[in-house]
Amino acid sequence: RIATTITGAAEADKTLTVEFEITPFAANANPATAIRARIMSPVSVAAPVASYFDMYFEAVNDARTIFRGTQVLSKHYRSGYWQMPNVTIINSVGLERYESSLLYGFKCYLNNPLEDIVAPQVQPNTSSITVKAGTLAGRPVQIATVKFGVTENTGLLYHFAALGRTGAYSLQQYGSSQTSGSGERTIDFYIRDYAPSGRYTLNQIALKDYGLNLNYTYFKTSSGNSDGTTVNLDENA
């Protein structure tokens, strides 16, 4: 059994509550401790790449057969029917069971007239790196400040960048918390004194907006796969 409830006005954030009831476990069996699921957005010609969010559900009865989870959903999420392709049931010793949506019914409709279906974009030829000396926890560091321009119609949940060096693992860092609208974004990398010397380049920028639209931007000298919109800029890292 799956029961779904959504509350909230059309032009406001919504609260989604989902309750599962699963088949009781056999006597002396390790009981279920949690359920998790990824919920996928509708797709369309205008927004062909699905967005998603994850939910986690905890037991609400002693028999551990009823699980419930609640999550706030932004008014900028896509409007329409969202799907739960599969769920994972985890027991007390870490074993996982995967259930396909062929075996259950799930319906989640969001009425969001303020939906955001446009992925954020890195503005071409706006990326830069500046370096200055600093300290961190009493040790000397080089502070590499990455800046780049962003075009976005609502706001960013996060922005992320990766600095790469030949023959070494890339340095990955998130920017500050949520930011609204278009404009310049800044990320500081603190490079310790024991980090390898060499030429570091900005290889990847990732953006996720209020509508859960993901953008992964790469430069001519780098590439990668993603679960969002992939953009390859015609400029060197």
C-alpha cells in the first residue's frame, strides 16, 4: 500500500507526505529499518531531461511494516505527474530489496504554475582564476578564487567547480549557499602547502537551480557524463 498526500497552494511550496505499508517479515527475520526512493519529474519537448529528488522513509509502527516520509517541494519544481520508478527496502543488517513500480502504484501530481524548466547556464568567456596567499588552521595555503557568470531565471541551490591537474586528482568545491538570479558566482579553493605543484585548470562547473534543473559545463580540454544537461564550452579550461 502507498498513500500520497500533497498540501499547499498552487503558487506556493508544497508538502508531500508518502506512506508505505509493506508485507510483514517472517518470524525471527531481520526487520526493515528504512525505505528510500528517487522521485522523477515529468519530461517534455521543452524539458527533455528529467529532474529528481530523493526521499527517505522511517518506520512509524513497532512491527516495522508502515513507513512514512515528508518533504517540502519548491513551487519551482516541474508541474505534472512525478514518478517513483523503484524503491529500496533496507533491513537491520543492511540487506537491500529493490521493488519496481511494476509491483506498486504511485501518483504524485504537482500543480506548479511557477515551474522552472530552464536549466541554468554558465556565461561563455566569463571564467577566471586568481590566486593569493593565505592561512588555514595556522598553516599556509594558496587561495585559488574561481569566478564565472551565470544566467538563471529563479536561483541556484548550489554551484560547484573542479580544479584539475595533470596526473593528480581534481580538487572539488561547492560555493556558498543558495543564490538568486543571474550574476557572478565565486568559489574559493584552499590549496594546502603539501599539494602537488603544477598547472591547475578549471575543468568543470555544475549548477543546480530551484527547479532541480542540473547543468554540467565542461571546457574543450575536459569532458564527462552527467544526469543533467551537459554543455561543452568552446573555450580552453
